[in-house]
Amino acid sequence: MIKLKNRKELRDIRHKRLRKNLSGTSERPRLAVFISLKNIYVQIVDDTKGITLVSASTKEKEIVDKFGGKKNVEAAKAVGTLIGKKAIEKGIKEVAFDRGGFAYHGRVKALAESAREAGLNF
């Protein structure tokens, strides 16, 4: 009998495959994106040290005040701009973009383009 793997195991396998050649270093950290049904989360991670350097999400006070309960493409653009500004303040200009298995469309695309406009190179 064939045993099916649960969703978490399948997700772990997919993410390992996606990140095989993509890992954050001190010179070029990884910009990791996670999108849930309600929120958008972005982190800039140095995988060699195992630390998060900068993070932003739609739960940040300035984004909640501006967009209220809406978590759409406009909110994704605001999160991308915010992560770009925070990264530039920390001296991070080059990142490796990790979309986390999400399609490069809609909110992910809007976030990436606004982060590029804010000054990040990837």
C-alpha cells in the first residue's frame, strides 16, 4: 500500500528543492516571502549565521493604518517599499529573492517590483 505524505512533508521537500542553490550569505542575504490568506510577510535572512536581519509585514502599524483590513496588491507594494527602506538603512543592497514556492504573479510580483524601486538589487 502506498502511503501519501502529508502537506507539511511535501512542502518541506518542495522548499528544499527550491533553496538548493539559493541561500543567504553575509554579502548577499536571502529575501524570503511568505503569503498567507490574510497577510504578507517578508524577511531578509543570513542563512550562514541563521539570523533575520530585517523583516516587514502587513501587520506593521504604518501599513495597518494606511490600508486597514485590506491585504491586496497595494498592501504588497507598501510592504515591498518598507522592506527596501529598512534594508537600505541597514546597509543591505544586494539580496537573493526567494519567493518560497509562490507564483511570481499578483502580490509577490508587486512586492518584488516595489522592493526594487526602493533600492534593492536582485
